[in-house]
Amino acid sequence: MPTRSQGLAAAHTRYPEPVITGRKSFGSDNHAGAHPEVVEAVAAANAGDAGPYGADDWTSRATSELCAAFGAAGAFFVFNGTAANVLGISLLLRPFDSVICAESSHLNVDECGATERNLGNKVVPLATPDGKLTPELIRSRLTGRGDEHRSQPRVVEIAQVTEVGTCYSLSDLRLLAQFCRAEGLYLYMDGARLANAAANLGCELADLAAHADVLSFGGTKNGAVAAEAVIVMRDDLLADVPFLRKQQMQLGSKMRFMAAQFSALLEDKLWLRAAQHANSMASRLAAGVQDAPGVAIRYPVQSNAVFASLSPSRIAALQRDWTFYVWDEKESVVRWMTAFDTTEDDVDQFVMAIRASASP
Amino acid sequence: MPTRSQGLAAAHTRYPEPVITGRKSFGSDNHAGAHPEVVEAVAAANAGDAGPYGADDWTSRATSELCAAFGAAGAFFVFNGTAANVLGISLLLRPFDSVICAESSHLNVDECGATERNLGNKVVPLATPDGKLTPELIRSRLTGRGDEHRSQPRVVEIAQVTEVGTCYSLSDLRLLAQFCRAEGLYLYMDGARLANAAANLGCELADLAAHADVLSFGGTKNGAVAAEAVIVMRDDLLADVPFLRKQQMQLGSKMRFMAAQFSALLEDKLWLRAAQHANSMASRLAAGVQDAPGVAIRYPVQSNAVFASLSPSRIAALQRDWTFYVWDEKESVVRWMTAFDTTEDDVDQFVMAIRASASP
Amino acid sequence: MPTRSQGLAAAHTRYPEPVITGRKSFGSDNHAGAHPEVVEAVAAANAGDAGPYGADDWTSRATSELCAAFGAAGAFFVFNGTAANVLGISLLLRPFDSVICAESSHLNVDECGATERNLGNKVVPLATPDGKLTPELIRSRLTGRGDEHRSQPRVVEIAQVTEVGTCYSLSDLRLLAQFCRAEGLYLYMDGARLANAAANLGCELADLAAHADVLSFGGTKNGAVAAEAVIVMRDDLLADVPFLRKQQMQLGSKMRFMAAQFSALLEDKLWLRAAQHANSMASRLAAGVQDAPGVAIRYPVQSNAVFASLSPSRIAALQRDWTFYVWDEKESVVRWMTAFDTTEDDVDQFVMAIRASASP
Amino acid sequence: MPTRSQGLAAAHTRYPEPVITGRKSFGSDNHAGAHPEVVEAVAAANAGDAGPYGADDWTSRATSELCAAFGAAGAFFVFNGTAANVLGISLLLRPFDSVICAESSHLNVDECGATERNLGNKVVPLATPDGKLTPELIRSRLTGRGDEHRSQPRVVEIAQVTEVGTCYSLSDLRLLAQFCRAEGLYLYMDGARLANAAANLGCELADLAAHADVLSFGGTKNGAVAAEAVIVMRDDLLADVPFLRKQQMQLGSKMRFMAAQFSALLEDKLWLRAAQHANSMASRLAAGVQDAPGVAIRYPVQSNAVFASLSPSRIAALQRDWTFYVWDEKESVVRWMTAFDTTEDDVDQFVMAIRASASP
């Protein structure tokens, strides 16, 4: 079947990833390569010797730039998004604390239990209509505080944007942050697609970060080769980070090559331009199919993803030529995702194919 | 003092790394950049969409190449050497097992307790004269087997080459492997500098790997940007690796960029040429100073490192112009390390400086 | 307020436990002391020297008796119910596996995250109407099997009886066990109150155990001083238990005193007589209040607990003289629990008080 | 062979424990039963209902008594010595910290890696001549502080008395405590046999505790059924203990039965009388054999253990009638241990047997 990968070394992927067809993939923003400016920056950083483990000029510069952009106390590079989440929340937890998150969150669903394994803390999932937590939802899990028999709620984990492509508004964030402060909770923000949120809201990174204690800033899904950053907003959390990052197997020895990727993304706000483009391609796609018979958009399109339901037979027909994931087999929901390098023509062809798939 | 880094963002490195002077660093092979062919391969892999998490052609190819070179059952990319060690030994341990290793090993000393933290297993360090374990040394820690009060010895961890630059001979490895098999122990080989060992011994990678259950193969210290591989020699150990790698935060989404680095290193045995060169530069350095008054070579030079003792005042004088680490302050031992890009001229100038430092 | 404990050393209990009033407590079966026959058995075991850590005759005898009663491969004593659950499921999990359980389960709610902390495995809670899992509920969480991004469902954890006092019927258990086998899942049964379930169902312990891979058998809530047993039904799971128990801090040095408690409970089926009595006291209580105006029984009374809703003001009034817990403050639900030493007179007085509390 | 246990259920003890012969065991103080006064106290605590999890009068009283005896901020009961050590040091460690201890310590050797498994921290063992750490020994492991690559030394763990029966003098403790304070280290004292140390030194428990941040106080080896206490000397460490104890599976529900044991031990200083007696029996034994040909006492006899070397054939001959452990097979060293219930006659008969074993 064309939805299944073929000929891959069994050892690498257990779960069939979609085969990339000749057409632009709408499978994920990580199907895309890296932005050419990022690759050039990596090559340019290959200039003789440099201090290891971040003791180099590229790291100093990118760190300073990130701290400035976020109004942050510190910024630390790690290799992937799961690691960013684990390191980030590890700064906030005692052994007997729990993390409250959306049931659909990446942390809960897509990290193979990394939080529980690496930190030993309990994850408390909450069902949500749109991937977004609210004070009311969180409050329902705040019983048993002070009771030694209960894991103690401590960190509220939200993703901006969420797994279903929705964004917290600045007002949503303000209310959540106020609630957390009032309740003695910490707020961690999974920002694997934070750029897409900032592009959607038309705000600065610092406007988003101001509400969090710690957050991540994703590079990989927005044009980097492989680079994520943990952004620490409070001075009092900085001292342990280097040790925790090393122990969590995230300290890069030739760190300049990670830092250079971020400097490229920050140069003339490439991160924003890339995210704005990806978002606008998703909007174009949504606009193109919203009145298509038999296609129903499932969530507000507030980033670079369109979730839609259509019939299983149309999904199967479309997947013969186009790459994308079935998000919920039972509900027949698919995810179509755009990237920094998705073109208007890619979208328009895909829209045509989707609409055509309706014909008898 | 010139041996201390200055002006670095405090958040990045807690421990002062040496400042890189204008001259070629003899501090570490990770002070070097990446080999140009590796950087070109990364750029070349930036060619449109690809399946994520290893479901791409670059990963398939590099995996096959590695399996062929090692005679291995599987090969899995991870981000750094600490992660390779943790993932590798995690395949071999029950919760109550311990890892026997040299007291001076990277696993014991330089990984911030990553084995204990991430796996929860006990590490049992053994003092060695030259960084190398022997059956006799290991046997001294095999008491209490079957006793529920005792952590059970299960994995013998050796590094090839060791932290002090020495190599196990093929005969050493054969004896160790026989001993482990006879004693129901598994052998894990930290191959962060395995290329240097193969270059020194004039053997194939498969000759080294044949004695291990699992090993790592380091790319980063030998010219990669950031790429290590866990090499699994036994089919029965493969099934869990993808899950463990993901959970251990080592699954790269755009894995083609990791794979491409290894394919570049394997192309015409670049890995061997790079290691041979680095080794020969260390030999040239050792030859140049071995009869220098007041300089004593401390360990056999069997890779790309020279350990030598000389007076503290000469060390201080040399460090004003040259970058290298004091290995053992009490014993006044330094480590001089060469890389794939160290030139004969670099070595000759350094040798002159070392010899000159003796003058009153 | 009389519902709050007063004057306790702050260090001991963070959460106020109810003050025991002069009247028999309906708070919990662990408010009761130990059965006199158990205390006598402890005293009788104090007879000179004995081998430590279970190498004694009391342990041999009680172990054999438990294995016979359960048709088990092995039986292992631990100190409390949380430990029994952790040790029991630890026999069944790989690092990347998850435990499916009822959201209301003791394991999920009342063990301060011990599973996540001590084992590092993910706990997947499922909302249930009555504390009982069904194949349909479990099936809803079996997506993503084989996908390295997902924690892999492996153990189904049920409690017999559940936290809300309900029992799985033998047919329920048979269906669950069949489902688990068909789906490659293991079944673990938290038997902190297994005696009450056997008493309710009128079956043998072996009839319950036959459906599980591993289970626990609680002594403490049924008249022991402090003794729980992990019952292992499969030979292939036995070898690691002694090491895991020791490592999990559950190996008693003077184990005869734990074993003697179980032998006392097994003598003439004291465990059954005690549980039958407690159950019948709960039934008497339920019968006494079921037609009381303003009192609604919330769950089928199938063990030694009665859950009922009544108005907050009546709860407050009752708690001035009687000890019991508010189970759900929002829903105004209380738990009334009986023990081996609750008398008919205790129940009748309490029933009268409950009915009287309705008067204006 | 008579040194091996026979006929025990395989599941219980993996390692053969010595068979208890008809004669008084010199194998371990945990071969003894419980002191009659302790058993009586347990029976006396079986008086109707009581608050669970420590919310009872017995716990309040015993906690107050312990705090008074130690000058402590808090006292917390746990089930065994391994648990006391794990809970105690868990109050003092960040994730990347290490515990420095004697290589021969119970924590390092006899707890099946419980520290690494349950806390994830590195254990750094130091070879010692007599089981005792010194500032000089500890100082040798204080390199790499502040270096993110290194596990950070944080807790110094000592046992009072040590595994080889030796005691730190009050002056030893003062120097160690001063050293730790000056170096930013915490001092944890494993007091499984603290009573024997106090008896040997003729000092108060508070005199020993004053030098530690946290310590344990063992009841089990000194006449309890099963009861150990974690003694916390600093107010700032108290808040997390209840949660950590619960999570570490050490919260007893009918805690009164643990507390009553300690109150019995504290009544008229039974703990001291029992320890003084055991110590004096060891001294009598040592005095009886010290001039015996072929018997060499190995360590100063400062508690209730005598370590001696004698020929393997004499050991074998003695073990036909007497129960004791071979401590070091290679060096032919045995451990003879006395208990609260060892009599002068037991010792005298054993001395005669030892001396007689020399005869041809």
C-alpha cells in the first residue's frame, strides 16, 4: 500500500512513516529539509578551531540573541523537542510533583513516556476540546494538595501551538499565567512551533515567553537542521541547567554548529518569515477546501496545519499521490501540514486533488 | 589567567574551557571543526522532502553501510557519545545489574552520572594502570553473584581507545570477550574514538566489533558535525532499540542529516584516513618531545593523544600561547591531542615551543 | 473542626487524617488494629534465632501455604500495598511500556506517583463508571502499538476490589484475561482487599488468581499488623523477584514476623472469616440506610465499603461524633468502611445516627 | 554442606543463608528475634482504632521521644535499613549529585544498588583501611566541582558503626563535619547500629547526631521486630519527607505498631542496655580468642562484631556446629556477631570451640 514505507531497514522505523511521493509532502514540517540560509550558516561555522561545549563565539552570540528576543535569563541548546520538554520541566519539579497537560499533547502522547522515564514524575492528562488547557480544566486536578498520598500538581504544560494547530491568544496566556501564579503552579510552554504562534498572533517572542517560567523554542520544524532551545525566564533556575543538560545527554561538543543555526534563524527574523509563509500556505489550503463538499475543517487554522475530516475512501485515493497522515482513523480525520518551503502552486495542486477526489 | 575562558555567557559553560589561542589547538579533537566532506554531505542531503525519523534514503544507505562495515545486526544514530553509551548499555541491563568499567573511563567520570540517572544501574569502577580492564581486574568484582543483596555484574564497559589514549590489542579483546562469555557477562565498547583504534591496530572495524555485544562508533571527534552510532551486534537486541532511543531523547526527526555525515565518513574510508592522520600527528609530537629534558611521556601513544608530565611552570608558560588541558594537576600531567586537521607544521611548532619552554 | 486531626507532630502527616472519636471508626479498615490471632502469631514467632531475609521456617511455611492457596509459582512478602503494586508490575514491564488502569485506582491516585518514580513507566488512566476496566475501555488505548514515539501498552492493572468497593465477577475476570492474552497484554491485580472480593464472590483465592499474571494479596487491611504478599503466577517471572524486592527496599531481615502474620491469616481461613464479617457489616449498614430519606448509595455494595451521598450539612453533623472520610467533596459523597472488628452494634448505632441526622 | 541452607523455597533466598544450628548464632544480630519488651509493646498497641499513617498517639509519642533524644527536627519511621539510607540521602541530593562512601559500606555493597535505582544518583566508593572515611580520603574525590561533565560530590555517607564494626570517635565526627561544612558537603550517617556506637563511645545519641545533617537510627538489629527511623536534624529538610517516604514505599498504614517498637526501645534506654550487652559479648569473645594460636583479630572491636582470620579448614570445622559468615573468602576472614540475647555462656562455649578447632 502506498501509505506504508517500503524497503527501510527494519531497525530504523518500527512504525511505517508515509512514503514521500514525488509531490510536495503535506505530512509534516519535518519532512522538509533545512532552510538554505541555515545550511550556509552551518558551513560558515566550520572555520578552524573553537572552544567545545558552548565555549565558542557562535554560542555566545546566539545565546545573547535568544535572551534578547525572549527577555530571558538564559538559553540552552538541545538536540530535539522531546529533550527540550524534558530539560525544561526538569527545572521545575520536585520528585513527587506532577505535570498537568492536555491529553493530546506531544509530551503525553508522542514522547514514548520520556518524562516519566527520565524524570520519574507523574503526567496528568486532561481531555480538551481543542488541545488547549484552561484554568477551569486545571482546577479540576488540584485536589489532594498537601496530602502525602498524592502526587502534587506543580507544572502546567501547554504547547503553543498545540498538537492540533490551535493557538493560545495572549489573553489566554495571561489568564493561565495568573491562575498558575495564584495556585503556586509553574507554567512550561512547549514551543516546538512557537514561531508559528508568534506569526499567527502577530506578536513578539517575548510577548509569549513573558507568561512562562520556562519554554522551548523550536528550530527544526521551522527550517533548522536539528536545533531546539530551552528558554529560561527566571534567574533562579539557571544554575542547575548545565548539569541537567549534560546528564540528560543533550550537551553538544561542537555546539557552534547548533548555535549557528539559531543565529541564522534570528538573522532578519528568518524564523518569522518562514513561519508566516508556512502559516499562510495552511490558510490558503483551508480556504481552498473549506467549501469543498464532504470536507470539514476540524479545528481553527491558527498555524501551519489543517485538520479535516473526509471519507476513508477519499483519504485512500488522495494518499496514492500525496503524503499526509491520518490523524484519527476512527473519526476519519487527517492532518495536512505546510512548511517553510511549501509553495502556492503545491497548495493549489493539492486543493485541486482534494476537491477532485470528491467526484464519483 | 590565560588558561581560563573569559567573557562567556555564564549559562553556557560552568567549567572554564580553555581559550582557543591563535595557534592550532592541541586541547581536544572536538576543538576542530568538521571535515569539509562531511559538511558538503550535510548540504547535499538538503534536497527536498524526506521521510522523518530515519524513513529516508540517506538513513537506509548509511545504516546498511555501517552494518556491512561492522558485520552488525543494526546501527542507530544518536546525538553524542554519552547518549551512545547510555543507549548501548541499556540494551544489556536488568534493573539490578551493574556495569564494570575503568575508574578513569568517560562513562564513570565525564558523563555527569548519566548512566545512573538515566538507567538507574550501578557503575562499578576499577582502578587501572593504563585505562584498560583485564580479566583479572574484572574477576575481582564478581563476588556476590546470585545474592539478592548485591547488584549483579552484567556489563563490562571498555573504551577503545581509552581515556588515556591506549588501545586494546586484538588479542586483549579476544581474551576479554572469552572471559565475558565464560562468566555470563556482556561486553560493551565505547568507540568514541574507535577509528583511531582501528588506524592504530591496522584492522577493520569488524575485527574490533566482533568481540562486543554492542559498541558505539564515534563520528564527532573524527570530523563529523555531530553524529554517533550505536552498533548492535546481536539480532536479539534489535527490537527494543527504536523505543529506547526515542525515550532517551535521541531520535532525530531530520535524520538524513545525521546519516549523511556517516556516509561521508564511510566514503573511501574517510574515517580511516582522518584517524590515521590524527594518529600520525600524535606520533610525530611524541617523537619530537620524547628526548626533551624534563618531559616524560606517560602512556604508550596508540592513538591521537600524548600524555606527558612536565613542570607546572613550563605548563603555565606553554599555555600562554597554546591550547591544551592539564590532565592531572597533582601529578603535573598534560594531554596533547591532535585532530584530522592538525598539520605537520602545527606539530613542529608546538614541539619547538615545548622544547624551548625548558630553557631558563 | 472535628474532621481535622489536631496536635499531631507536623512532620508525620501533612494531610489531616480524621480524628478517631470514641465510637468505632467507619473511616477505613486500616483504622482497626490487628486481629488478636495475628498478634499472637507474631509473638509466637519470637522464638530464638532464625535465618534472616526469609531463610527461616515461618517464611518457608507461609510461602508454601500461599502458593497452594493461589495455585501460584511464588509468593513474596513486602511491607505495604504500594510496594506490592510496584514490585508486582515491575515484573511485567519493559522501560518503554505503560500501565493501563482506572483513573480512580489506588495506583493512579493514592501512591504519590510511586510507579512513575520507582519504575519510570507511564501510567495511562481511564475514566470508568464504577472503578472497573472493561475490554472496550482498554481497547480505546491500544493505538500506536509498534510506533517508537508511543509508550507501549503492556500491563492492565485492575483492583479487586476496586477503590469504590466494587468487584469484578469471575466472568468479568475471564473476559478481561482473554482480552489481555489476545492483545499481548499482561494482567496485574491489586489485591489489597482481595479477601473481601473472595468473600463477596464466594470463590477461592485461586479462582481469582487464575486470571492474572501477577497479583497482590493484602493482609494489613484484613487484620495483619503490616504484611502484604506479591503472588506470582508464572514460573518464568520468578528469577528476578528477589533482586527487585531488595532493590525496591522491601526485603525484611526478620522476615519470620511477616510470614507468621500470613500463616495466622491462612489458619482456618481467618482471612476469609475476617473479610466475610467486614463485608456483612457493610451490607448491614447499606441495608440500614438504603431507604433513609436524603441518603443515596452510590455504588453496588460488594465488599466492606458503602459509598453514599448526603447533604454537606448532614455530613458535617455526623462527623462530630463519627469518623469517616468525605470521598468527593464536590459531589458530597462519603465513604463508610467496615473492618474485621466492626460489630453489629457499631453498625446499628451508626445507622441510627445517619437516619437521625435527617431530622430538622 | 552444613554452611548452606537446605530445603528453602527457591523463591525466597537466592543466596544461601547459613543454617541456624542448635547453638546460638554468631551470624548476625538479625538472626536474633525481637526483645520481649518490644513484642509486648506491639501487642499493647493493638488497642482499638487509631488514626492511620502516623495520625495516632503512639507515633506522636515516639516521634517526640526520638526528636528529644537526638535533638532532631523530625523523625520518620521506615521499614528497613536500606530504605532509611535511601530516604535519608534523598533529602540532600540534586539529580546530578554524587554520594561519597566507603567502598565497603552497606550502601555500596549490600543494598543491590538501591541508591542508584531509586534516586538515580552516582555513588563514589572510596577504599578505606578500616571502613572509615577521613577528610583526606574525601578530598581526593572533590575534583571537577562546577564542571558540568562531572557528577557533583554532595553527600558524604558514613556508617556508625561501620560494616567492619569500627566506630568513628566523637573527634573523628567533629573533624568530618567541619570538613564537610567547609567544603559545602552534607553528612549522612547510616545508623543501623548507632546504638552500638553510642554504647561503645559512652555518649548520647544527640552527641552523634549533632555532626550529621540526616541520619538513621536502627531498631531492627537491636531488638525491634522491624523498625528503623530517619532522623532529620535540619528544619529546612522536613517539608518534603512525607511525600518522599510515601513515594519510596515506606509509609506504614498502621504506623502505631512501628512507633510502639521505638517507644519500647527508648523506655529506660532499652536500646542502650541491649547494645551495651551485645558489645560486651563481642568484647568477651575477642578477649577469649585474642591469644588463640592461628586466630588474628582483624579490626578494633568497637561494637558487637569480631572479625578474625583463621585457616579455611578451621572455619569449615567450626561451621559444622556454629553459625557465622565467612566475610572474605580470599583472606580467610570471618565475622562473629553478637546480639542483645547472646549470653556469656554462648560466648564461652564458642570461644572453647574456636580454641579447640586448632587442635590437630
